[in-house]
Amino acid sequence: MKQRAMWSAVLVVGLALAGCGSATGKDSSPGGSKGKLVVWDWKSGEPSAKAYLEKAKADFAKKHPDVTVEFVAQPFDQYYTLLGAAIQSGKGPDVILFNGGGQIRDRVDALVPLDEYVAEDKQRLAGWDAFTKESKIYASPVTLQGHPIYYNKALYAKAGLDPDSPATTWSKFLADCGAIAKAGAKCFALGNKEGAGIQFWLSGLGSGILTAQEYDNWIAGKRDWTSPNVKRVFQLWKEAGDAGLNNEGANSTAMFNDSFALFQSAKAAHVIGLMSDVGHWKDFSEFLTPEKLGVMDAPVVTPGTTPSLAYDGGIGYGVAKWTKDPKVSADLVRALTSTDALKSFYADAGAIASDTTIDVSQGGPAVTTLVSEIKGGKPALHVALSSKTLDLMGRLSQQLLGGSITVDEAVKQLAASDQAG
């Protein structure tokens, strides 16, 4: 299984590794006979990305045969720290991989708006909102990332539950968790060592807790932290921990990949995972065959809510402001989001690609369900928050599980952080 925080390999395309930064030789520039583009990411060292990158390079080379492309795979746990140093120095890679949401929106001053370069891709690709700020696009989406609730159908059967009819209400879900406990498993696999578990909780369960208007207002930046339903999200987080629904030691369990290993090994019946990258349907297939893996909607907590898949653009490539020729760098971004390249990424890595024309019907029931829910999906709630507020939410979530802070105090701090911008 992939180890997200350990991606430190360096893949060099065409040249020996020469460090980072836009590299140009004498009498050369990007797009010239000796030009070079440098790409930073945390994916290119993975075997599952090999065919994807080869197709993207081939597509780019059709337009720019004299430009060398160098991929530098940074370790994910240091990625944004390293990128911050590059931004501060004003020099670094030409093309940069980002997570959608706060990570890119907090750094748009260092990026080139791509609207004029990617107009032809707008209809073919989905997930643009996660890479947009103030109506300007700063990266093209490669994957769609969402937070579905996966469940183990074999554990359901062992607990005497119907594997094809997961609970649709929170009260029924809690009853099912009781049956699962009697069968010897926990209800949730939760890894909150990094404080990321609460993000998945908020987005995975939020559509069954917030009203449609509250949900839309949240995404639009009109968040009412005094709403009882907003408080309910964090109250349920605490109650689940207090009731023993989670695995032991959730605050000391790494999400990547210890919590997902608990789910795969049938020690927990549910996990709020991902659609792409890691902790997703293809990862789980190593231990859970397709007929044993289910995807369920968020149980309804607040009557009248309509659960939906929470998803956004997952990862995407942007262009640094300091690149010598933004159009050439944007052409590389377009090659990295071409249909042929993304087909390979889906097939080899199990990523739900941003390209809506790709056929996933052979991927199994779970992926078919996920893709069918994209049309009615909504942006993930946590992606609307700034990285500063997300960091605070992670710390507070650990304190809530540990019992050292009340829900009211946690929500008050989050409101202040969010309103401070």
C-alpha cells in the first residue's frame, strides 16, 4: 500500500536531477531548444503514476519537442513547507501540484491565472471550483476528491445486517453499530493523529446534518457557527468517541495509512475515506474484493436533509508566477490533464479523474456508485475553510476526543479563526 508521507523519490525526465527552480541555459528559455520545465509534486515517484506521466510527456512533446521536463517528487509531509520557502525566495518549480481548497487559495499570489490557457478544457474537466479564487482559475484539476463512507459488507453480514441496505438515519446507524460491536468490530476506523479525521467527518457526514441552505451558505463563505446543526457536527464527533464507536487510540492513529489498514483488516466496519489517491476503493480491493466493499450515503441526522457526495477537485497543477513562459508551462498543465493521460491515472492508480468522459463501468460496484453520485454532489465542507482554520480544527478535534475542551468552546474558537480570514 502506498505510504503518503514517504514520497521522497525524485523522477528525472530527460536530464539528471539538477535541483529545483526554472532552469534555463545560455541563449535558451522554456520553449527554446535548450529549455527546461521543473515540476514539483508528491506523486511522480510512484509506479502507478508512470504511464500517466509518460503519456503526458508525449502529449507535451508534440508541441514543445525541445523542452525538457523534470519531475521532482517531494515528501508530502514537508511539501507545503518546502513550497513556502520557494515562494518566499521567488524562485522554484515552473509547474506545481496542489491539493484543492485552502492549500492553493492561500498561495495564489505566487501563481499565474490560467483562464486564458485552459478555456478549451472547462467542459471536459470537473472540479474547477477547488482551484478557483475570486473567479480566477489557478490550477487544472487532475482528480476528483471526495469523502464517501465505505463499509465492509462481509462484516454487515456477520453482524446479521443486510449488506445491501445500510442505515439511512443516524438512529438506525447507531443501532447497526451496536450489532457490529457484538460481532467483534468497531463501527469506525478513525485516524486523527494528524488532526485530519475531523475534516473527513465534517465533509463525509455534513450533508445529513446541515440543511441545504446552511450547506450552501457554508460553501459561499456565510458560515453560521452559532447554528445548532453546525454544533451538532462536533457534538456527534465527541459522542462517537465517548461511546467507543471508534478504534482505540484514534488520536494516536495515523490516518495514512493505519486507519485504513484497520478498515481493510475488518477491525472496523466503516471508514470515511477518499475517492482518489489513497484510502480509496482501489486501495481497499487489495483485501476487500469488490463484492465486499460498499459505499453508503451519510445517515440523516437532521430531518429534511438530503445526503449527497462531498467532492471537489482533488489535486491539480498550477503555474508559478516566476516561470519564464507561462504559456509553455500551461501547455504542460494541459498535457497533464489530457484524456489519454488521465485514463492511465485512473486505470493504474484508481484515481477518479477529473475528465468526465472516462468510462469507469469496469471498476466495480463501489466506483460505479461513486461516479453516479458526482452529478448530485456538493463541494466538501472542509475544503471551504482556510488552511489556518483547518489546522486549528485538527487540534481542537483531538482535544474534543480527549475531553479537554467543550464543544461550545471549540466552535467559538473556530468561528473566530474563520471570521478572521
